[in-house]
Amino acid sequence: MILGNLFIITAASGAGKTSLIKALLIEDPQLKLSISHTTRQPRLGEANGVDYHFVDEASFLRMLGEDQFLESALVHGAHYGTSRSSVDTPLATGADVILEIDWQGAEQVRKLYPQAISIFVLPPSMETLTQRLNSRGQDSQETIARRVTAARSEMRHVTEFDYVTINDDFEVALQDIRAIIRAQRLKISAQQQRYATLIQALT
């Protein structure tokens, strides 16, 4: 039985979704982040089991063959996947889960969880997106150019999502996502589960 809400947050690389999600997790203990598996190398400052589960290709393909992933995708030459247990277990306990995945993964997850709430984060411009990628100081110019090209393709899928926010002002974008989460928690279906006894007594 699913008691929690599943939120999918998607954006092109450099749009700021990771920073937004970190801020949400700090302030809201009911939110849990599903940690994805990936075959890419860790970036500077990333920790295994915190940012991603970093695995080799053989391990990833074994998990894929055993149907352990809800969704998987090949992005920029690396495999990414969301394990079933990282979503189903917290949802069953009533926690709300955030999936930080690309549009391909979002499409796959929505087929399995049609009740999932999907949010797309857009940058205010391609120039800002490019500046943010450059400011990381983690990728070569060739890699950044490839990511910018891919971003245009990814952002064409924005209309497939339930909500969209523009991350021009970080605090405004954060408030937008907070509002989406709060509204979902206040839906009658969720409140009936949370306050079943009270609602029954009042009605």
C-alpha cells in the first residue's frame, strides 16, 4: 500500500535542481531522496551512497537484468537507474519520496506510478545555463558543449510534466516547489489517510 507521495523533479544539467532538492530535504524531514545508481565517475565532493550509488557497468547491468530498477537510462555515456526498493520502502511507511531523474526516467516512472507528481525546473536562459555549467569547474569545454546541446533536447519535454518552475531566483523557485508539495499533502485522498478518525468523527 502506498501511503506517501512520489515527486519527480527533472531539469537539464545546470538548471539547479540538485541545489533546490538539497534545500527541501534540509527543511522537511518527511521528504526522502531516492539515491540513484550510476556508472559515471564521482565528481569532486560527491560521496557514494549520498549523491549516488556509484557502481561499475557489470554490476549495473546485473541489477538491470534482475529487474531491480523502476527506471533506467543512458545519459552522456553513463547508465543511471532508480532501484525499486529505494522508492517502495519509504512510500509504504508514509514518507514522501523525491526522484531526481531525467525526462526518460520520469516517463518510465509515470507508467508505474500514475499518481506521481512531476515537476520540471527550467533555467531563465541558455546563457545562464551555460554560465552555471562553466562555474562548476568540473567539466571540460567539450563536455559542457555536449551538455548544452543535450539540454535543448531535454527541455522540449517540459510540457509532459504537471508543473514547471523557472529557477531564475533560487528562493522563488524553492517556494514554488514547496507550494506544490504542500498542496499535494492537503488533497482529500491524503488527508483521509492521515486524519481518518477525525474526518469520520466530524462527518
